[in-house]
Amino acid sequence: MNRLLMFSGDVHGYITALVNRICCEMLLEHVDCIVCGDFGIGFDKSWDNLYNKIEPKLKKSDVHIWVVRGNHDNPEYFEDEKKYSKDYVTFMEDYKVYEIAGKTILPIGGATSVDKKMRTEGKDWWPGEAIKRVDIKTLPTRVDVIVSHQCPIIFDPVTVKLDDDDDIYEAVTEERNYLNNIAFNVKADYWYYGHHHTHYSGEYKGMKWTCLGISNRRDLRPDLEEYKEKENPNPQGEEKP
């Protein structure tokens, strides 16, 4: 059975709204939806109770939600996907290549919070929020899709310094430059990301990139986008002259 692959921007705790959008409003079935971070997990201890409420709809519509770690997620949920994941929700481990709906997916979680000085450690901010760095040579040279929370600095938007906070500006610039190296060395058809709360799109050397905006808090309609296959200019596989 073919499955529909979709991507969502930041959910920020509106998890039920995401499920309702897919299952009740859009009436979709057989869906894999990847959330590009800031699921809003870990802000309280009610994950089991919440999951029990959404599971019947996910099961009925055969919808599976895959979650990339955002800076507004408790990193503990993503260290071992088997510990907190459920039958229809998976917390993805950084840099582990997943095969979802027939596509290879490379998740890269985390980002630096520009508002961390206004948050409380262990309650709504966690020291392990930043992107985990790995040796680029250990990564695959080719996947179908890269999914992250933050994005390379060559993608929109431009990094802006807020309130003359040099430390945060430097940290954000550094992590986005790190992601540049991944974009330079890992080939992919698509790169999806969230974090910036606005919809952007573009292309870099054949890789289409898309920033998915935040959920609309007025009517709780998460920003969703369907994965679309790239057009194959040479579908029969003939050698080009």
C-alpha cells in the first residue's frame, strides 16, 4: 500500500490540532507526517494521557507521526526512540537514517533558543537543545530527504542579531554554518525545516529546500506540505547524448 509522506512546521504543543487537521479536516489516510521540530514534548508529564486521546484517530486513519527534535522539546525524549515512542508516534534519533514511505530520511534535531534567558531550565528550556555535531564523514553521502529544525545559513532566512546578544548570534551562526557543511556533502532531493515560523522555499544545486511555518494559533491549522517526487527528465533511463 502506498503511503502519503507529509511534513509539518512547528506544532508547539498543539498536537491534538495536528491530528485533527490530518484525520478529521483533511480526511487523509495511510499518512506518514514528519514534524520538523518543536513538537512541544516534555513541557509537562502528561504524554501518556495525551497519546491515549489521539491514538484512536491515528489508528483509524492509519497515520504515523514522526518527530524531529526542536529546541522547544525535551531532548530526553529523542535519546532512545523506544523509550517514549508509541505505536503511531516516533521520536526520531538524530542522524539515524529512517526509511519512511519508501524514502530515506536523515533527521538533524536541535537549535539554539534566542529566548532562553526568559525560560526556566528543566521546565521549558534544556541545556541539550543545540545541534549535536558529528564528523561529516560518518554521514551518508546520499539520502532522499533531510529534515531538520534549524537550517543551513545558505537557506532563508538571514540570521539577525537580537538585543545585541553576541553569544547567541555567534552560536546560531556557528550551527547554521555547520549545517552548510552537511548541505555541501550530503546529497538530497529535498531539505525540510521549521524553527523560523515563516514559509520559505528555494533550491540549492538541485536540492529543493522548504521552511514550514508555525501552526496558525488562531484556527490551529498546522503548516503542512506534501512530499512531491521530483520530475524525472529521463524516465526511461536512456543514456543522455
